[in-house]
Amino acid sequence: SVKMVKQSGNNTYVYVRSEDHAWVPAIQLDQAKQHGKTATVIRPRFKTEQQMLQCGASQKYSEKEEIDLGSYPNSVLPMQNADANGNIEDFADMVSLPFMHEAALLYNLKKRHVSEKPYTRTGDIVIAVNPYQWLNGLYTEKKRIYYSNRLVWDHPERDPRKEMEPHVYEVSALAYKGLVDEGEDQSVLVSGESGAGKTETVKICLNHIASVQRGQVPDTRHAGNHDSVVRRIVDSNPLLEAFGNAKTRRNDNSSRFGKYLQLQFNMRSKGSITRAPCSLVGSKCEVYLLEKNRVVKHDSEERNFHIFYQLLAAPDSQKAKFWSKLAGADCGSFNYVGRTQTDTIEGVHDSNRFQETLRALEMINVTGGRLEMLMQAICVVLQLGNLSFAPLASDSDKSQISSPEAMSDLADLMFVLEQDISDALTQRTFATRTESHKVPLNSAAAKDACDALAKDIYQKIFLWLVNTINEATATNGEGQKVGLIGLLDIFGFESFDTNRFEQLCINYANEKLQQKFTKDVFCSVQQEYEEEGIPLKDIWYDDNIDVLDLIEGQVGLLALLNEECVRPKGNDFDFVQKALRVNKDSKCLIVNRTDRMSFGIHHYAGQVMYDAEHFVSSNQDTLPTDLQQCAEKCSNEIVSAPRSEPAISPTKKTAAHRDQGPKRKESNIVAPTVWKK
């Protein structure tokens, strides 16, 4: 029952568990101290989120409740960081929290979030809670200059951050300061779940670094404009969003690829007493794990990559310059795109976005014939989706293209004979040492071949764009010592209704990032204390080594998947059964009793079930010779270009890798895979 409970002035403000909110504030009654295994508390009735931050006497209506302490650490209710009136206090740096535990961290972030303070500091780490709105006063030129001057140019004797509100600008400013003062390359790692605001944070960092490198500015009147090199670096970033981002269920502008942007600085002033700025002279972008599968299939509430919708939303007169068949066409004209209720992303209509994309392409010298080539390559992908296949009347194991008009349009667009395209899609060539022979494909296999070609061409488009951006923005480094500030923006942890190979790769990457975070935050602090001779008890923390062993161990999921790729007639079902059998003792592996083609993993961020369909083919990332030869006949240089791997190969050896233990036996897989032993 709900009733008014009399409260004395000596109440203890605590947290109790809640199914709906994880933790909720409560008041432990002083006249009912913890006795044995239970504690008596009153739980206020909160009508709003704001009231949950004010668990004081103002909350009149409450419920008296006995709490079983058995599930609480040390059988004690966690304390609130609240004032005498029960109002939760705001700490800019959570290292300063008097009571530090899960509930205290969450409610401190909540308190700052409702106060329109999205940033909170934890030592050298800045935590951002996405406000899902643009806070005008937070990103002004005045703010940029303030953080630049205070952290980089004012020569403070002690850390000025103690008197400053946490901000992502301090990350960018301190990265630049480290480059200038220490002469060492810097990296900014932005991680978080899907929709947390990683891409926006990277853009904010990029813009601020461009501002910091101008040197000390007394006020906004002297800020000036960026030079052409800096403008090109900053303004080319939206191109990657147009071609690599898409609307998902959680985020209208979700990055469907990983990106590592290296900002290049002329280090001419390194170590100088005056600390003159190292100027930004170029940038280079490397990309990872483009979600190619989205090209041919996407959720009904999601969209394909933005560029398709932008192109189709352009005026007919403009579209017809790229391909005459685009005039009068819309999203419903192409199966890979389909009709959508969304035509505006982040407040800008697709047609207006396309004009922005064209202006950005012009900045990297993609105009005239090069622009036409790029847009026609996109049209080839769109048109491949309109091909349909049917079994031959005389033999259902063979297939034919059943959409003659779509086929004719595709042949005209590619400048390839219809028969050559048909043969490549409906037959497969198998070669031995002495001879080769063709095997017909059924209609389902022919459709898969068509989709594979479309995905491969789109990856070529994306990598061509990345290379073109790099050609326009990277410095050749002649006569300069170049320093780097790296900005890593990669997928957040993902869990959808159906999770496939792409989600496993994404979540594996996030497990590795979580491991690095754990080592940096806990292990390095512990090592530092030990080196200085300061007594310190062992720090207990959750690590994810068991999950990583399951994924990347010698008999882990990726090793077994590689084995299945080289085994004759290797298939998804056998991979799942072998993985479940070999790793049956792993506490992180989940067995699905009702679906033998799926398995689950207890990730650090939660449980995820994976559908293993197409795992083997996705891991190999091969394109049959017939399709490669068909693409090579195309007059479009992007489409006909040889296949290339992403900018960074997953198997590329670096200095860091060379130091990580004994060398393992190399895999005999020829095609690139997500992981190699």
C-alpha cells in the first residue's frame, strides 16, 4: 500500500535494485537499522525522472519495504552521494565520488544529463551521454578558444581541468598538446554502443583540432577562417557518411563501417620554447568492415546506404545526366532500395543532402567525367537488384534471367553483352590443373551470385572514394617531419532481432576495445602504484578474457570457421555443431536447443544470439571468377577495377603484433578472412 511515511532528519539515503530502472533511490530508516539479512527502507513514489534525483522529504508518498540484503555486495545497501535533503549531488569528475559503485556512477551521469551537461570526466577519460539534441552554447567558437587556450597555450602550472567543466574539447586539446610538447603521435579512441553518438563526437573532435592548431587566439574576433587544406579535410568527412552510413532501428545516421582517421601535422616546431603550433597539413583515412550485406538486404524499418536515396531524390534533370533511366525513377523503382517513410536525416532532406554530397565531391576533384563514372557505378548496383531469375522449364537445376527489360538496361549501362552477363550469373566455372568446365546454377544460386556481384561493386565504389579522399587530403611528407593524431570511430556493440556474421565481427572488435580499456584503466594504475612502491590491494574487476578465448582462441569460433572454409563442402551447419562441441565447457557460449543453426555468446555488454547462415561464405569474402571477369569487361573504371581489400588488411603484421608472443602457424586460406591464425 502507498502511504505517507514519517521521516526523521537522520535518514540514510541508499539505492535498491529495480527491475525497471536497475537502481532507484530509497531511504533506509534510522529506527530500523540493518539487522541480520534484511534492511527496512521506504521507497518514494517518483512521477518523473527529475524526481528520482531528489529523494528527500519533498517526496511525501512512499512505500515501506523489507529488503533482502543477500544479493547486495557485502550485504550492505549502496549509499547515495546526496546532500542532507536527499538531493543527489553533481560531480564533474567521478574519481571524486565519495561513494563509488554502479548506482552512484549511473545516477551521477543521470544528474548531469538532465542538467544538459552531457560530458563527465573519469580521470583522463571523458564520458559522453548522447543528449539527442544540439546544445547551442556548448560548441561555440568562444568555447573552442577557451579550451584551446586554457589547456594548450596558457602554460598552466597545474592541471586546469579541475576548474573546467568536462568537455570533448579537452580530449582534442590535450591530444594536440601531447603532440606538440612530447613530439609523440596521439590517438583518440571513441567507443560506445550503437546510437551513442560516436561519429558526431569524432566530428566535434576533428573540428576542434582544426581550431587548436591555429595557435593562441585572444578572442572570437581573431579566430579567422581555416585554410584550404584544413577545409578540405573537415568538409570531406560527410562523404564517408553519405556512402557508409545508413538508417537503422536505433540511429538514423549509423556508421556501417569502421574508420581510423589520421590527421597529419608538420612537426617543424617540435620541442620549441615558444610552442608555435604544429600546422595541420593533411589526413589519411583507413576503413574497416563495410557492411556490404546491407546493399542487397535491409530491415523493413531501416534503409540502405544514404547515397542511394540521395541520388534518387535529386531532380530528374540532374539524374538524367548520369543515366537516362533515372529520370522519373524513385526509391520504389529499385528492389535494393524500396519505398521508405524516411526522406530526411538529421533535419535535412535527401535531395538537399545530395547537393551537399556533390559539393564535397567537387572539393576532392570528383567532377565531370569522374563524377559521372561514380554515379553510373552506383546505378549498376541499383540495376543488379532489379534482375530476377527463374528455373528453365526443361530443367529446374538450371536458371535464366526472367527480367529481359532490366537485363537490357543493365547491359547498356555496363557496356557488356547481355549474354556475357547472363552466363556469369547463371553458370559457375570450375577449373582443375588440366581443364575447366561450367556448371549451371539454379535460380536461388543465380540470385545469390547477382547479390554477390552487387556487394563487391559497392565495396569497390566505397574504397575508390576513400582512396580519392586520401589523394586529395594526404600530404606527401617531403621535407617535413609528420606527426599524427589518430581518431578511431568504429561500430558500437550491436544486438538485433537477427544477428549475422557482420554483428559477430562488430562485437568481436568491441570486445578487443573493452580489453584495452580494462588494461589502460585498471592494469596500468595497478602497475604504476607497484613501481612507485605504494601498497595496493589487488583490484577486482570483470575482464572479458573468457569471451575473447571463445572467439579468437586456438579452437575458438574464428579458428573453426577458417577450418570450415578450407574443408571440402564446408558449410554453416557443420561449423555451428563443431563450435558447440569443441567449446562445450565455455561459460560464455550459449546453446540454442530449438535452432541448430544458431549459437549465442555472453558478451561483456550482454547476451547475443547469432544466426550462422552464410557465415562460411561471408568469412571467405571471395567472388567467383565468372563474376570477376564479367565486371572487368565493364567500361566503368570503378566497376572493372581489380578487387582490393580494405585499407587495412586484418592479417597485416605491425610492430605491435610482432611483439605478441610466439609466431603461430599460418592458415592456408587464400581468400581474405576476418581473422587468420
